[in-house]
Amino acid sequence: MSGTTTAAQRARRRVAGAGANRWVVLVVLCVSLLLVAVDATVLHVAVPAVTEDLQPGAIELLWIVDVYPLVCASLLILFGTLGDRVGRRRVLLLGYALFGVASALAAFAQGPQVLILARALLGVGGAMIMPATLSILRQVFPDRRERALAIGIWSAVAAVGAAVGPLLGGFLLEHFWWGAVFLVNIPLMLVSLPVGRMLLPESTGDGKGPWDVVGALMAAGGLFGAVLGVKRLGGGESAGSVFTLVPLVVGAVLLVLFVRRQRRRAHPLVDLRMFARPAFSTSVGCIVLAMLALVGLELIAAQYLQLVLGLSPLETGLRLLPLTIAAMAAGLFGARILRRFGPRRMVCAGFCLTAAAVVLLTAMGSEDDTGLLLAGFVLLGFGLETTLFGAYESMLSEAPAEQAGGAAAIGETSYQLGAGVGIALLGTVMNAAYAPGVASVPGVPASAAVSAGHSLGEAYAVAGRLGGDAGVALRRVARDSFVHGLHVTLLVSAGLLLLGAAMALRLPRVMQCEAVDVEVELPAPRGVAESRVSA
């Protein structure tokens, strides 16, 4: 395994003065990420309160929940490449401002349409912030060893944000009205704007050629259609539905046209030649497969804990907490693991460990087994974060510094698409394995059996309406069928994870830490305007 060269070590010593605040920059970037990660999940616990107060229709409620991740995923490439062109700090600070304004609008929304608009604006702000944090991190930490540590901290913060969102939302709802889940963003944004302006470095790409506005809009439209169609599939909509099929087809056509346009341009918006690098394309593929295999399991696990084991939402959150803690630990130790074992073995081992955890969880039954769930969730969290850490670090390190924003946007878009496709795919597998079991329960009418086949929650509702022996039998059969479906889904997920482990064999065997020439501007907080650092 190669280490940092003497030249790189000397470069790090030269920046030990003015450049030492790169770790302060990392703190600012992590706060940015924490806000976006929390906002992605904080609304989930507030949905009942929002429904009671604003009384949205079924479609409006769906858009209130889904418009934020949908808009954010669609605009990642647009704003990631725009940051490479006009300045990553500038885009990040604009994202801060928009996030604060949209949070205020959401907090005081008097109707569902206003809340949908505010959530869409939050998605725009999130799309500005997410790729900018990674691309600035890539610029501030030119040495790969330090960058690996920074990415580990960054990913651990992401895991914290995902877990803190529902807990913070629940706490605020107990003491305030539902708008407080958005209002909490505003003071943090008011602090982040001046601090970010003072401490964050500005950086851009090579600036050659005009920014491809048409290509950016094609990418945004294509991703919007693709993600919307995938989300509808994941929500149980028929693949033949016009509202599912049209977005998928339009999105796919726009993305194909976008790729063709980028290949013809002398100065493309996204340099697709990055995908010719095995480490880059393999890393992106590993991110997609990891999310494809696992994101649906989180939803299914939550249903299992609440509907099969009868746990409350708070108890469910606490049961899933070891997964988050294990993911944080993997992020913090990821840099050391990467240096010791290299990208290939790290990502491959992460996939295998996660697959082992998934297979272990097939032992779950209708009765609670606390030790089994604890062991499974700890292995799952550690393995998943190890995989994603190694893949993200390899992808970002393989991309040219001037393309950092575009590379970060590609990674985040892959994450979102993998998650959406995973929900659709694993949800379909789950339903296919679950529904036949409740199709012919003695004493249950055919129409009631069809309704019960939609989900376990609906089966319980049907059983409650039926009552008597038929209701008891339907409830028992539905629970057992759900557990069977869960086992089948886990095995399919394990197969996808093993496929990811095979794919990871194309990654580099060792972590190359060679000297690079990267020029970084780090603002000095004590009277020095700028410090130009060469590493």
C-alpha cells in the first residue's frame, strides 16, 4: 500500500498555519449536511398534525411528503455543475439563504399548496447545499488521507441527521405546533450564512467554455421524470398507469438526449469520460446497488417492528438506533480501514458483512427476539456505512478536482435513484410474496381478501371490521404471510449485495496517496484576507 509522498507531507506542513482552519471548514460543511439530512426525515412524524390542521387531500399530502426529495434529486447535477462554474461557496451560501426563507414559508403555511411550494423550495436549497459540501471538501483536503478522514466524519454526520430527524420532530411536536419542525432551521441558517462567508473557501472548475444551460435543464427534467416514476412504482402504483409510465418514458428520453449532447460538446456539463475510469464507474455502481438492496428494508423493518411486534413509533426508533450508531462508528473509523485494506477489500467486505446481516435477520419471526435484532441491525449499519464510505471516497478521489461538483452531484443522484428503485423493487417482491398468503382465508369474503392483500396494515383494518373467528384468522394469516414476505425480500436483498461485492472487485487494490497540485483559497479569520495554499 502506498503512503503519502514526502512532497505531500511537506505540503501539509506548509499549510499548518493559515490552512489549519480546513478542519473548521469541515465543521461548517457538516452543519450544512446535518440540516439537509434532518429536514429529509423530520416531517415524517409531523404528517398527522399537518393533516389535521391543513386538511390536505390524498394527492396533496403525497406531494407534501415527496416533493422535497423529488426536487432535490432532480436538481443535484444542475447545481453541482453550476458550482463548478460560478463558485461552490457562492452556490452553497445561496442554498443557505433559500433554505432559511423556505423554512419560514413552510412553518407558517396556511394551506397545503403553500406548504408544497415551500417544501419544493427546500428541495432546491438542498440541491444547492449537498453537492457543494462534498466538492468544497474535495478542494480543501487535497491530501487523500486527510480527505478520507473528513469524508468519514461527513458520512457519520449524515447518519446522525437521518436518525435525529424523527426524534427532533417528535420532541418539537410535543411542545409546539407542527411548523416548529421547519422553524428550527432559521436560526441555524442565520448563523451559517456569515460564518460560511467568512470561513469557507471559494473554488471553481477550469471555467472553459460556456455553461450548458440546455443540458442542465435536460438533466433536471430527465431526473425529475425518472425519480417521480420510480417513486410512484415504490408507492404501489401500477407500471401501466399513465401517471407512472409517462414520467418514466419522458425522463428516460431526456436523460438519453442529455448523454448524447454531453458526448458531442467540446466543453460538456458533465465529463462522461469519468465513467471510463473503472474506479469511478464502479464506485457509482456500488452506491446504486447498496441503496437498491437496502433502502426498502428500512421501511419494511419499521412495519415489522410496529405491526408484527406491536412496538410504538418511539420504541421502533429506539430499536433502529443501534443501526445508526454502528453507521457512525464505521464512518469515523472508515479512513483507518481504507488505509489498511484499500478500496477493493473495504467495499467488498462491507457488502459481504451487510449481506451476512441481512441473512441473519431472516431468523426474525412473529415473536420478538431483541438480541437477534440488535446483532442484525449493528452488522447492517456498520456494513452499509463501510460500503458507502469506500465507494464515495473512491469516486470523489478519482474525479478531477475541477469536476468535483459534478462528481459529487453524480454520487448523490446515484444514491437517490438507488433508493427510489430499491423501494419499488423490494416493495414489489414483498407484495408478491405476501399477497397470495391472504387470498383464501376461510370465512373472509373475496373482496375483503383483495383489500387485505394490499398491505399488512390494511389487512389488520379488514380483520377489525370482520371481527369474530374470521377476523382473528385473517389477522394471524396476514402476520405470518408478512413475515414470509419479509424473509423472501431479505434473501433477494442479500443476492443484490453479493452482486455488489463482485462488482467491487474492479476497485483499486490499494489506496493511492500521491502528491497532487491543487490550489486552495482558505479565508483566514484573523485579518488575513486569503491564504493561497499549494499541496
